[in-house]
Amino acid sequence: MRFIRILRLLRVLRLHRIFIRLEENIASETMNIIIKFLKLIILITFIAHWIACFFYTVGDSELPDEDSWIVNVGIADASIQTKYIYSLYWAFATMTTVGYGDIHPNTPKERALTLITMLVSCVVYAYTIGSIGNLVSRHNMYAA
């Protein structure tokens, strides 16, 4: 009789080890999902940074001759940091399809870059939505 009780006690200990492993997997999977989400945000920020750099460069290259977006906004004499912040603001507004219209392209080169930005943004948007959907479904699968 005692032997059977000891065997049952060993089952409980084994069950406890299984629960510990399960908790470790849940915690690591949740952290994995959070890390993937942060990587996605960093990727979007990195793409917006490059788009902002290109938009600033195109606007700055047309400054003396044409009416670029920099002149239209009124920051021609501002610091490079201010111009970058405006460019990054425009990049995020365009990528998120908000497009407030306060900063807009004026020259053909700026419009061409804006078209390319819109196409790239469509791909980034689709990838982002798909990735977030995948992360949510993985989270729901592990949470259930």
C-alpha cells in the first residue's frame, strides 16, 4: 500500500516538472512574440528613416532653382535637425496613409519620390498587417 502511495507521489512530482516546463515555454513564447513585435517596429522606423533621408535630399538638391517642399514649408533657413524632423514626419504620414497635406511635394522629382514611397509603403503596410496577424494568432494558440 505504501509503495502505491509513493508511486502516486512520484506522479505528482513529474506533473509538477511538466507544469514548470509548460510555464517556461509560455514565458519564452510570449517574450518571443514581444521581441518580434519590437523588431517589426524597428524595421518600420528604419524604412521611414531612409525615406525621410531621400525626401530631404531631393528637396535640398532643388533648393536654389526650384520651389521645393523645404521652401514651401518655410524651413529653408532651419537647421538640418529641423529639416530631418519634418522629413521624418512626412515619411510617417505618407507611410501610414494619413497624409495630412501640410508637407507635400512640389517638383517633379519630389512627386516621383512620393510615388515610390507610396508603393513601398503599400508593401510595408501589407507585411506589417500580416506579421501582426501572425503574432496574434500565435499568441492565441499558446494562450489557449
